[in-house]
Amino acid sequence: MTEPNAGADPTLLQTTAVRDGDAWVINGHKWFSSNASIADVLIVMAVTDPDARPHQRASMFIVPADTPGVNILRDVSTMEHPQEEFGKLGGHAEILYEDVRVPADALLGAEGAGFLIAQHRLGPGRIHHCMRWLGVSQRAFDMLCERATYRYAFGSVLAEKQTVQNWIADSAAQMQAARLMTLHAAWRMDTEGPAAARTDISMIKFFGAGVLHDVIDRAVQLHGSLGYSTDLPLEAMYRFARAARIYDGPDEVHRQSVARQVLRGYSPPPDEVPSEHVPTRRAAAREKFAGILDAVTAND
């Protein structure tokens, strides 16, 4: 799906698929195509109707990697994987599609349903990202706490320093909040579907990425030059964490989405006199959390 000039805003896709008899002809430039350099089959999102509404212009196609015109240029090196050789294990490929001809039945789903298909994958995918981030955060947290118990400096071990105690407490609280938010988002998706969980997923996406960065950053700082070195996994985890704020939509886009969804529940008060309360929102909140409590009680 990703193109050099169409990342956070996929309505800017330039890759096209034009119907030609009983085939589609694909032309375009993609990059960060996951595992494309070792895959047998590619999924390509391309504009099939440029005159349609922005989110109904694109479709998805199944394209065998050995189809003539599929030119895999390279695996893009990143902060997480600086060496291009990583592509031999599956990286993020840059690809040129030049008059790639595929049969009509290569269309994945309905014509114009590219965005719909992508959203079905991106919702659960973002939850899975947050699950992994919690695991990485926990590992960094364990390293942070262990180091604090034995590293001696300025008259005591680091665990007795107030700043370090604050780091530990803040990290524990942030991870617990992220964990519960992730569980709640998954619960909502299971019980109410992806559309109902959209705001919850966006919240955990940017909040979880921030927690991941903060916890790893503290662990690196506590380990000093050892944490900065490649002798420990913390430096690699730190590079991994930076990408979390970009994967599956940058934080800024998710914050905007959350704000828009929240603001839909509010309207200007009459004569611009501030309301003492907003009963509709409060009732909705009570109903929402009552459902969570019922689910937890049932599980117990």
C-alpha cells in the first residue's frame, strides 16, 4: 500500500490498475512492502477509479512476485535494520510495477474496496503492535529494575535514588495503563466490532508507542554507556521504539482521529454559556463502563 509520496494519507496513491480486456495492467512505485523480496505473492493496492470518492478509488490485487514487470529494486535499510542484507530474511522492499499484467480474477475482494480491506487488517494489526510493545516494555523494565538493585554510585545503589524510584513507579503505571487500554480495545473489537473500537485502537496506538519509548529510554539512561552500547539489546530496542510512532499511521493522525471522535459528542451551549454538565456524555460513559464491569464479573 505504501508509496514514497503516499504514506500517512493513502488517498494520495498514484499506482494505477487499468482494465484491459480480461486483464488488469498495474503501474506504480511502492516501498516498504513487507517481506516482498522473499515473498512468492504480493498484495498491491492501486487506483482503479480515479473519479470515485477518495476512499473508493483503490482496489487490491494479488500479484505473483515473478510476474513480468515486477521489479524489486532493494530492501530499504532502516534505523531498526541498518544493513540491507537483512532483506535476505525479509525486509521492506522498494518495487517498481511497470505494465504488470494480471488476470481479472487477481482482484482481491470487490473493486473499490481497497480501503475497506486495509482497515479490516489495520485494526487488529494495531492491537497486535501494542501487545508486542508491552512485551518489549516489560523486558526493558526488568532490566531497569535489576540494574537499580546492584549498580552502586555516590554512596548507595541506584534503587535508593529518588529519581530512579520515580522512573520505576512511572514506568510501572504507564505499562499498566497501556495494558488495560489494550485489553479494553481488544474486548470492544470482539464484542462490538472494528468500527466501535476505532477510537480505542487509535488511543492505544499513540499511547502505547509513547510508553514503549519512555520505558526503554529510562532503561538506557540507567545503564549509561553500557545501555548505549550493543553489548545489551537496549540500543536495538530503542531504535525499534522510534518506528512505533510511525507504523500503521503516525501518532499525529491517531490523535486527530481520537479528538474528532470525542468532539462529536459535544456541541456549543446556548448563547455560549458554559454548561454545568453534559448528561448525554456521562450517560454514555456509565453505560460503556458498566458493560466492561459486567464482562469482567462474568469472567470471574
